Amino acid sequence: MALIHSLENDGNWLFKRRGQIPVLLFILAIPAVYVMNYEDFDPTLVTFINYSAAILSVLGAIVRAYTIGTTPRGTSGRNTQEQVAESLNTSGIYSMVRHPLYLGNYLMWIGIVLFTRNIEFTIIVSLLYWIYYERIMFAEERFLERKFGDIYLDWSKKVPAFLPAFSQFQKSETSFSMKSVLRREYSGILATVFGFLYVEFLMSWFRWQTISLGKNLIYLFIATLLITIVLRTLKHSTKVLEEEGRS
């Protein structure tokens, strides 16, 4: 099999399993936290790392929210079985970066990883993420190239794959929909908050052999969980969050 076909097949296989990555990160965080000696960290540095981790995850959530909120039906979905694209997005965030959802995912997850204060772990996860998602992006772009031809090729030549070109921003042709964000993003936000709580649990357990969690983080998790329950109920039991022309 030619390498180009092998990479595409690998990308399609990984595409179907991309939702399992958070579980893998939770598993890898155990040894990453276990080997750390948190007694040696300067309190000022700890505060800086914690805020940096939170800012990265919030930024990732914003990137995803803006992407989802300005995306029409038939693109950027949560489908896991096959590639889907009824139209090609080239405005809004897609005028700056070709894979904004994967950029958002990276920022959300790397915030949790950085919260472990294990720099080596952060670098390793970043490299693994690139290797994993590079193949998924390759498969997606092969699909889009076959479907949209020169239109896609001309756009892809101007727009970076992963690092945004802010100077190229063009206003989205699709208006922002908060309903789309509320309907589709609650589970990812809950998983992110849980990730921070999980890492703090690991740090306290390995350090003191007891469970010691920050009250603010607990309150945030409870609030996020309640909001998730409400939004999930509205999504599956009512039509409040439905909107014509949106996924």
C-alpha cells in the first residue's frame, strides 16, 4: 500500500476513535503525577502554572464555541463513523485556520496536562497529539480535496492547518448561534472541569494519601454538572435548543 493511502487509512481509523483520547489522558496522568515531587515547587510558580493551565483550557473552549456557533448544518459535527461535509467553511475562524476544533481540543486538554506541573508530560502529550491528529487531519483533507477539488486546494494553500493566521480573518458568513454552543458543547466543558478536579485528586492522594480538593474547583464542578444536566434534558426532551439549519 502506498504511503499516502496508508496515512489516509490510519487517519480514518483514528478519526473514529478520537473520542477516546480523554480517557487515555486520564490514565497517563496517573504516572505523570506519581513521579512528581510537589514539595519543591515555589508557590509563585504554582500559581502561575495553575492560572496558565486554566487560561489555556478556557481559550480552547472559546475557540470551540466560536467554531460551533458559526457552523451550519452538515459540517464540524460529532460524527464518528465517516467524514461529513455538505459545504466548505472558508469564513470566520476557518479563514484563519483549517482545523479550529482540533486546535480547541488541544488547548483544552493541554491545560489539564499542564496542571500536573510535569513539563515533560506536557511535551510528550503535545507530540503524541500532533502525531495522532496529523493523520486525522490528513484523512479529512483528502476527503475534502476529492469532494470540493480546486476550491478546497485554493483555500488550503492560503490557510494554515493548525496555527491561526489572525491577519487573514474574515467575518463569518454564518451568524453566531448560542443555541448551537449550548446544545453541543456541555459535555466537553464538563469533561474539562472534571479533568482539573481529577488531577488535583491525584496530586493530593500521592502527596498526602488523602483527598484534598480546592473548594472553588469543587463548586465549579458541581455548577458545571448541574448546567450539563439541565442542557442535556432540554436537548433530549424539548425543542428549546433546536435551530433550523444547524447541526
